[in-house]
Amino acid sequence: MRIRKIAEPMYSTLTHTSNTAVDLEDDDFRRLRDFIKEYSGIFFSDEQKYIFVSRLTSRLGIRKLNSFKDYYFFLKYDKEREDELSIVVDLLTTNETYFFREILQLKALFEEIIPIIKAEKSYISRPSLRIWSAGSSTGEEPYTVSIMAKEYGIDKDFNIEIYATDISQRVLSISRKGIYGNASFRVTDEYYKKKYFEPYGDKLKIKDEIKNMIKISHINLMDSTVINLLSSMDVIICRNVLIYFDLESKKKLIEKFYDKLGSNGWLLLGHAESLINITSLFKLVQLKNDLVYRKPQK
Ligand SMILES: C[S@@+](CC[C@H](N)C(=O)[O-])C[C@H]1O[C@@H](n2cnc3c(N)ncnc32)[C@H](O)[C@@H]1O
């Protein structure tokens, strides 16, 4: 008798690459969405299964897989899993952002918070000022901070370091190029466009003096080991990111932010986000321009 040795394929392959609807059993859905939640913090409830399926179905064809069960194993074990997870996060979140978004909060940063930090560090000549845009998407948020730092002359008072991080390699590569179309400038004054950008076809490119002020890197906010390597921050800006997370991931992240902030450090969240029911580690501070969170002095 001839024994045929057949290597068990880890994933069965598709004979077609169409995007036709693919069934996802409830158990398989929960296993896959919990895995994605563990990885990224991004959570889809049972009621959101339909959106989850519709956003990810095309990936099965692209990766030549037959089912979401196969996709789960791909995300878990394949050597290209990190690349694919980055795409999954892109598909499950929006990268919506633009220059000078939620401007009152940024005014609060430059007109109220930074002067307080300056007074607190007045015993040091030219102290450091570290600002972290966590979940920076395509870069408009950290570049706005750099532009405002120039406009307010903050870069003369401090050794300013602005960190821009995101889980998506795609958006980070756009940040690195620094080229933006109209949608990014929906609330930007002509003054800033002329002063800090140069024409690039029908788009605008950020000038090097602004670009060089930010350090761009890939960080998954659920990855504590990498976050631990960052320096201590004066200000963390994490806007419109927590909205995608489940409660457990929000708690984990906010505790990490607490550890990463220096004594008296500031945490700026998006207007739709708050720490109610998440933590009482921070105190809420009413400034003239906005409400923000602050780490209490020990
Ligand atoms: C809506 S954008 C917010 C951009 C910017 N902060 C703003 O408010 O304009 C949300 C960003 O969070 C990023 N994100 C989601 N989960 C993340 C995670 N676990 N780690 C790092 N970034 C994450 C997404 O890739 C996306 O670029």
C-alpha cells in the first residue's frame, strides 16, 4: 500500500477572489473580534457584527482564504500577520483627521497649559517639553502642534520634542511624506498654508522646519512593552482613539498614560471622550478654553 504524505495546509485556498458575502458563525465572529480586541483595543459588539463582516470580507479574497476561520489562523500565525493586522485596524477604524481640529483645546494647550509647565520648570534653563500625539493618524494633529509651537514661540523656551505614533503603517507613511489634499485643510487659515506649506501638484507639502520637529513611530497603544520605552511626557494628546476601544482596553491605556506622564502631566482627550467610569486617577481641570485632565502631584 502506498502511503501518501500530504502536508496539512494551514489555510485552505480560495479558487476565486470575489467579494461575495461570507458567512461568519457567531462563535467564530467572537473569537476573531476578541483576538483583534486583544491586539489593538478596538472592539465590535455582537450588534456590530454586520459592519465587522462587511469591512473585512474583501481581505479573504486578497489573502486567498475560504473563511473567516482561516482568516483568524492567518492573523494569529502567518509570518505576514503584523502587516495584515495593520490593515485590519485601518479597515475597522477611520483615520479621519485634519489640521487645527478641536482648536479650542489646542489654544488651551498653548495659552494656558504650556505657560504653567514653563513656570513649573523655571528653575531649569531651556527645559525639555515632551508632547505625545498618541493615535496621530496621517499627521495633521502633531504637525498642527509643531506649527502652533512656532507661532507661540515655544520652541525658543523649550527643547521641544513632539512624538507622533499610530498602529497603522499606512497612515504613518503619509505622515512621513507630509503631503496633504483639501480635506486636511478644511479649517486652516490661508496664513498657515502660505507660511508652513509649499505647493506640491494640487496638494500642499509641509515644510521641513515643521516636519523635522516631530518624531514619527509605529506604536500599538495596547503594547505596554513598547510604551515603557518612551521617555516621560509632559502632555499626552490622545483624541478620537478611545472611542473605538472597549472598557477594559480604555482602562489599560489610561493607566499606561498615567505611568508615562510626569508628575503634574496633562492628558488631552477628544471632545466626545471622557474618563467617566474609566478611572479616577486624573483630576478634571477647567481652563478658560477647555476642560482637560491632569495627573495629580504625588
Ligand atoms: C480617528 S483617528 C484620530 C486622529 C487624531 N488623533 C485626531 O483626533 O484627529 C484614530 C487613529 O487611532 C489609531 N489607532 C486605533 N487603535 C490604535 C492602537 N491600538 N494603537 C495606536 N493607534 C491606534 C488609528 O489607526 C487611527 O489613525
